Amino acid sequence: MPDHAPPAGKVVPVTRILAEYAAAASPETLPAPVRKEAARTFLNWLGCAIGGCRHEAVDAAIAALSPFAGPGRSVVAGRTERLDPLNASLINGISSHVFDFDDTHLRTVIHPAGPVASALLAYAGVQPISGRDFVNALVVGIEAECRIGNAVYPEHYDVGWHITGSVGAFGAAAAIGRILGLDGERMAWALGIAASQPVGLREMFGSMTKSFHPGRAAQNGMTAALLAAKGYTSSPQALEAKRGWMNVLSTRHDAREITEGLGSQFEILANTYKPFACGIVMHPVIDACIQLREEHGVDAGSVRSVALRVHPLVLELTGKTAPQSGLEGKFSIYHAAAVALTEGDGGEEQFSDRAVNDPAIVALRGRVNATVDTAMPADAAQVVLTRTDGTTTEIRIDHAIGSLARPMSDRDLERKFTGLAAPHLDDDAIRRLIDLCWRLEALDDVSLIAEASTR
Amino acid sequence: MPDHAPPAGKVVPVTRILAEYAAAASPETLPAPVRKEAARTFLNWLGCAIGGCRHEAVDAAIAALSPFAGPGRSVVAGRTERLDPLNASLINGISSHVFDFDDTHLRTVIHPAGPVASALLAYAGVQPISGRDFVNALVVGIEAECRIGNAVYPEHYDVGWHITGSVGAFGAAAAIGRILGLDGERMAWALGIAASQPVGLREMFGSMTKSFHPGRAAQNGMTAALLAAKGYTSSPQALEAKRGWMNVLSTRHDAREITEGLGSQFEILANTYKPFACGIVMHPVIDACIQLREEHGVDAGSVRSVALRVHPLVLELTGKTAPQSGLEGKFSIYHAAAVALTEGDGGEEQFSDRAVNDPAIVALRGRVNATVDTAMPADAAQVVLTRTDGTTTEIRIDHAIGSLARPMSDRDLERKFTGLAAPHLDDDAIRRLIDLCWRLEALDDVSLIAEASTR
């Protein structure tokens, strides 16, 4: 790899450094664990995209936009429609995020695959992409978005940006730019065009527009790369300039996060996969409630109260006390605890309209209290259950399942994929897709996976 | 009109109030001066879109995106291609802004027509739109974007947002939403989806990405309206919420600007049209230099120095001392003064690569100095020319031509349109288009204008 250490000087040209890296990144130099994690990331993403493919948000987006879509060579995972790659990026990005079940870069709460894999799979419908190039571009895209995220987190998120959407276009631009073979100058333009179209306000959480964010980021990044490839110019210092992305969209940044270790340390190794179909901040509580139920049994009728001690973000993000729909349930830690204690799981079924309006779960939810503990790590939680007879049971989770310290195994990921895909594809197709994902790097043409993911 | 006065309460639901206005706005109630200004706005916009249609930025964007565009019923002004309405919005928005010659809402430096008219003309390729409905939707869209701009200017602009792109999607969403007949709830969703995809960093000024901003805003707003029409949900308080658009994208806002006088006072009446093909902040200096040349004659060889006294924004936005291209020349007040003194004009020809690299103009540019005067109004400037023999001539412009105090006449607008369109359409076509624009309101189907604007 070339040396990406920044030259001396006051403002480091990080846009150009990142662009040069993305333009030159080669599959030859990727360490084996990185390639392995890329396959895990892609398998997890594809399962989510197939799982969400019949959600009403996806139906609405296809109904709205397909009349205007271009020649249909790119697949919509799990469905029969073919769309142009820009629209396919958007739709696959929506479906992969609509269950809040996709991957998480814990340090920044970015969902890395959505913007990048959605764009890449769609572009595989336009030109043949080998598995090696696909993996390389996936890694490059995730580096770009997560490193930019690292540079501005948490302030950028605190301002109110849904970081997956606001950094996602960088990831898609870098990944598609790599596939298009952009040189450093055009790659910098692609990043610049991406910088000018951030997507996603946190205010949208709880509405369909949340899942629009990674999809639109994928589409915006692909648009940026396509434009740059044809000579559409942009600022070559879009990130670091006085009125560049980092200054405009964050109150603080550390640009060294973008350049240090670039090409030798990989953010994809910090990617995690959710066992539960909701925001990562809820996972420790759900894990605790499931373990509590499995180890001690829980009779909802005899529960007087459930006391949660949680990381501050839990109440900031998921403090809805009276969710009305499955989607709103994903933003209610009270519902999450109640349904996990009742049903012993946290899958999409536990965040359905049915579950959120189940009278027994609604009643139990009303007896759940939550307290913020600023000393509580993000992947930890404590739950104390008090019964009507006064007895209590307490459980503390130090690292929720799915965290970096307790990662999902390959077998766990296959099970999750199967559960998500089962309503949409038959067993043989699911088995074949899982096999293809594990062999991703060896494929001559990734469109094999794209084709196998449709009905 | 319904009463749009906000109810009492701490946070006024301005998104919903604006949505209800946009959903209910009727052509019946538009005052005559508003309808007249809509025709002037549209004529000026169409001339700019035709004028820019062969710019290399437009060529690059069409080359990049047309392979993926959908069924081609929407025109690209001045050209032969047909595209789907989303891509046509983008391309027309780029071409209408690429000369920096489009309209200006002076209070906010928003270019109102770009995002709104680009979307509307493109949508006229999808369904018949009467002139009355077109004018009504144009007014509604401009109200939405300019009122939101008023609420956050200048802080939002100071943060670094290119306000035309960042508020433009609201305008396009409201306009297309009105054409689609969205009810108040869906119109609010459309505004919400628009809020989540602001476009445009000021860092992009001087590159092709600047003109991408109004085009992408048009496309984003149309996308938002199309999605909302099919039930794609969003936050109904996207503007005013704690993590809504105003709080996230500005350091201050006054939401009363959005609601006060809504439906009875019209921002389109404050729209202005540029006599010169560059940023509005340069116009007083160019006006002064042209008058100085006309009244006193200027022999560049005998000029020792040219001293400009200008509003602070002039040097902040157009302080480039050594522009290399026509586009960069639009961000150099030094070039603008030199070329206006030399050639007596400030048209696209004066901001060409030829003019910027003309040795005599380059030499004169090196003798231009500029001083900020914080007491100088935005539409004023002073120029003092000192000759090698020591004599000086001074001129002060209180209101530049094209400002609200000295508006372009209908005849001026026709002349400007003709100059812009002449390289692309024949005289008969230009005459016919001007006539159609003045009769805009009376047309049964605005696609007549769309068709007449193509080669």
C-alpha cells in the first residue's frame, strides 16, 4: 500500500488522501480477517434486504418511483422487479434498514453495509464485478464512511444527523468510484459531490424516512461516482475546507481519524451484527430479559415492576412510553423489555403491530421503569424484576450478544439470514445464497448472488 | 384563504401549517401582481435553462445519468434528449444555474426558480398541467423555500450551506405536492422527506457541483412528493422539532417568518433578475464599471489603479485574485471589474475562459484593489479609477440594476432571454417561447412550453 501519512501543514488535505487511498486500494493487500468480515457483513446485509423486501415502506417507494425508473438490469433483493442501478440502490437500502436489523459500527452507531452494499449489488447489474473486486470495494466504502464518522462522532450525531445517511454517501461514492476505476482526482470529486448531499435527520426516527436514509445515501454516492467519472468537478477539499462537510455538519472533528492507519487498519473489523430487530441501544436490555426469562421463568401476571438501568442513549433514542405500531415499538425500551420477558425473543415478530398492541404486553410495559446510569457502558444493562410477592431477581449484562466482545458466530448469522429470508425464498434458494455469500471472494461475477436473491 | 395564524403554544407546528397552506393554495386567490411576477420568474428561469444547456457540466451530467434514466417524456430545455421527470429536474436545474444568471431572492440570496420551476416543467411531461395550476404551484413552491430561508438566514448561510440547495427541496416538494393534490398530512410528509435531504455546501462554489445543488434539490423535492403521495411516512414536524431541520442546519431561527402573512404576502414579489452572469454580490461593481466606461471612457493602458469599496460579502464570496477559468472568474470581483471596464458588459461572454485569460484584462485585474465597507448596502458599491496621470474618476451606485429598487423591465427580461437562447434556438422559436411565457396562465397545458423549448 502507498504511504497515506499526511504531509505537514495546518489543514491536512484529508479528502485527497482518502481519495488516493480509495482509488489505489487493491484486493491483493487485504488481510484474510478483513476479507472474512466482508463476507459476514454482506451475508448479514443481504438477509436484512431480503427480509424487509415486502415492508410497506418498500412497496410505497417502488410504487412511487418505478414508473420513472430506467432500464431494469439491477435486482431488488427478494422481489421480482428490476430497476436501474440508482433506483435499485435506493430500494435495497430501504429494505435492508427497515427492520433496524442491519449491521452496526458500534463506535459511531453507523450501519455500514446499507449505503455501500446496496450500491454495489445494484451496480453488479450494470457491469460484471468479480468477488475480489466487490469485496475490495465494500471494504473501501466502509473505510470511507466509518473513518469520516469516527472524525465527527459524537458531536455530529448530537447535532441531529442520522449518521448512517449523512456519511453513507461517502461510502457508496468510494465503493462505486473504485469499481469505475476513478483516479485520485476524480475520486476526490466523487467524495465532494457526496459531501454536498448528506441525508438524514434523527427527527425521522420512527417514520419510514429513517430507512430512506441509507437507501438515498447509496443512491447519492453512486450518483456522485458516476458524475465524477464523466468529469463533473467538485471541491477537492470537501471534507476539511473552512466551509467543508466536517465544519458545516459537526461542531468538532479530528481529521486524523480519517488518515491514521488508512490501508492498514480496517474499520470493517469493528462491524457487529444484531441478534434483535431494533436499535442496538436496546440490545443489552433485551438480552437481559431473555436470559432472565430462560433462567428464572417470568409470569407476567405476577410481575409488580421491572426496573432497567441503562446507558444514557437508551432513553434519548428509545424513550417512547406508548408506541402505537411495530415501528414505534422499536423506539420504546419499555415495549422491548416487556415483549422480551413475555416471548423470549426480539425478532421482527416482537416488533410487529400485533406485539405492540397485545394487551398483556401493553400491561407489562406499563410496569417497566428505566433509569439512566451515566456509568453504564453502551453494551451493558441491569434489569431488576420485582414480583407481586416482593421477591426480586436481578441480572446484569456486561456485553450484549452481538457486541464486539460477544460477536454473533457464522452459524448465528446463517440462522438469522434463514429467519429473515424464509418468508420470501424457498429453502434451496436460501441455502444456495448462504453458500454463495461465504464464497463471495471466489465468484467470477457477483451478479450470480444478485440473481439468486430474487424470486 | 384559510387563516394560517399559528395556535398558541411553545413550539409552533410550522411544518403542518405550511403543509396545510400548500395543500389548499388555490389559483383563484392569487393577486394579479403575484401572477405577473410568476410569469417574469418563469421567463427568466427558462432563458437561463436554455442558455446553459450546452455547458460542459450539463453534458457531463447527461452522459453520466441518461444511461439509467427512465421513460423519456420530460424535456431538457434547449436540447433534444428526453428523460424521466426526476432526471429532467436535475438536468434543467443544473443548466439554469450554471451561468449564475438566474433569479435572486435578495433577502436570503436564494435562487428561487431553480429547484421549483425545474421540477414543475419536468413534471409537465408526465401529466397535463394547466397554466393556472402551474403558476399556483410555482408560487407555492417559492413561498415554501423562501419563507424557510427567511426563518434561518443569515445564520444558516453563515454555517456554510448553499441555501438555494438546502431549502430548495422544500420548494419542489410543495410545488409537486400541490400538482399531485396531496392532502395536508401527506404534504407534511413530503416536506419531511425533503427536510432529510438538504443539498449544498458553499465550499462547492467555483466547481460544477454548485449548479448541481438546485438541480438535485428539484429532484429531491419531487422524490419527496412522489413518495408521500404513495403513503411514505415522515415526521410531521420536520422543521420545528428539537432535531428538526431548523435546529440541525442553523444556529438560530425565527419560525414566525414561515407563518406570518402566509397566503396573503408573497415572497415571489421580492424576486429579482440578474442583468449580469455572475453572483448578485458582484452586480453593483459591474454596474459602476460599465457606467464609468460609458460616461468617461476607459483606456486600460492609462489606468494606474481601480479602488473598489464593497459590501463585506463581496470579498467573502468573490475574493479570488487569480481566476484560471471562466467559472472561477465568477468568483473574482477583480476580474469582474476589469472585464466590465474593458468590455462594457457582464454577460456570459465576459465570464468565459477567453475573457479570464485575456492578457489585457489580466493586467488590469492586477491593478484592482477592493476594500470592505461594513456600512455599504448589499446593492451598492463605490469605484474610484486613478489614471497614470494622477486624475481620478469616482462613481457610486446606490442600487444596482436588477435590484428591487431598479428592477429589470419586461423588455429587459426579453432581451436577456433572447441573448441566452440565441445560440440554441432560432428567432421564431425564441419569439414564440417569450409569447408563451407571457401567456403562461392562460395555457391549457404547459407542455406546450416544454415542447417549444427543445430543438
